[in-house]
Amino acid sequence: MGTENELKDLIIPDHVAIIMDGNGRWAKKRGLPRTFGHRQGCTVVERTVEDAARIGLKYLTVYAFSTENWKRSEDEVGALMQLFRYYMVRLLDVAVKNNVRVKMIGDRRRFPEDIIAGIDRLENDTKEATGLTFVIAVNYGGRDEIRRAAIKFAEDVKAGRREASEEFSEDDFSEYLDTAHMPYPDLLIRTSGELRLSNFLLWQLAYSEIYITDLYWPDFNRDELINAIKAYNKRNRRFGGV
Ligand code: IPE
Ligand code: IPE
Ligand code: MG
């Protein structure tokens, strides 16, 4: 168990985003079906939300299901849907206990109706919380998000609510993204050693610091979160300046 002391001299990033990868490999290493990895991964999500809230992050965003993950077997996708159903209920509990506001990004319209209702409820029942904002990316793709934002913008222009002029800024555009009103991630963590973005937050990660760990997501823990924050503290963010 870590102490407050070890955090004392660290700058805590406002927003940490995580690509939770490696559930399947974690299970395979143990001779278990991939879905066991997903189940263990959900437990680690709960713990990480609590750790993030205690450490004092303002935003934690996790990548739970991509627009490309529908390509997986019917069995695996079905098992993931079942896990969402189950963990949305548990998460409500964790969120309420820890003063956490939950938000989902991604295109939820593709999910079964009961899951959409569960997402709406989770957001609604936690919207007054003042602690950590926990953002879950489900049926999320960075390209898809930008495409949907462009459609919303075009609709506003057509309806006369917006003008498509040079005055329309990057900040104006970002308000059409699912992450409207959220700060961009300061730090991106990817587990299981892969060196790619896999279509996560393409617009928002433009200047984020990146930390890759070889741990599989089900083995991720508070110590590794602190290691990532320590590494972040050694970075020199320049945003294109000098
Ligand atoms: C991440 O683990 C969870 C999801 C993408 C839903 P994976 O399922 O991608 O696990 P690996 O990468 O195959 O080990
Ligand atoms: C990224 O992991 C998506 C999530 C963690 C939800 P993937 O396992 O889908 O990414 P690739 O296929 O290795 O790029
Ligand atoms: Mg993977």
C-alpha cells in the first residue's frame, strides 16, 4: 500500500487516459479462455477508479471497447456485453462511494437497448458528483468520433446555428467531439507493451505524454499507475515551443 508521502513531491496530471490491453494474453498465459481475462480486467478497472480518485486525478479515461472490436468472435463480443451489463451495476456502487462522476464516450447507439439504458442511468445517477470524472470509451473510435463531430457541425451549419468560416477554431471543433468540455489527456498509458494508438482519442492525444508498460491489463495496479505518474514528472512538455 502506497503512502501519501510518495505523492507529495509529484505533479499529479489532471487527466490520465489508459488503453487497457492484454486481457486475452493474460488469460492465455494461464491456460484460461480469453473472457476470464476480461472479467479480471473489470476488477482492475474498479480498483483503478478508486486509486485514481484517491491520488487526486480529475479525469480518468479508459478504452474498453473499440469500433473495431466488433470483429472479434460472436462468443467474445457476447461475453463482453454480459460483462458490461454486470459491471455497470457494480460501477454505480463504486462511483457513488467515491464521489465519482461517470461518462461514456463512443457511439452507444449500436448497443442493445438495455445497455443503453444502463449507460444513461449510470451517467444520470452520478452527474452531481464532484470528485473524479471517470470516462469509459465504448464502441469508441477516434476516426468515428471525428466523423460524427463533422456530421453534427454540418447539421448546425445547415440549420443556421453555425457559420462555416475561418473563424471556426480548433477549440470550436473540439466542442463537437464526445469529449466536449473535458481537458485533453496529459498522460496516456498503454498496457501489454504494444506501441500504437489503436484508434484511441486521435484528436485529444496530440500532445499527451505516453507511457507504455509490459504489464497485461489484469496485472495493472496502483504501483504502476504511480510509476507512470513519476515518469510523467520527468518529461519536458513543450507543445511545439522551445
Ligand atoms: C483488451 O484486451 C480488452 C479489449 C480490447 C476489449 P484484449 O482483449 O485486446 O487482449 P489481448 O490484446 O488479445 O491480449
Ligand atoms: C485497443 O486494444 C482497444 C481497447 C483496449 C478497447 P486492441 O487489442 O483492440 O488493439 P489492437 O488490435 O492490438 O491494435
Ligand atoms: Mg488487445
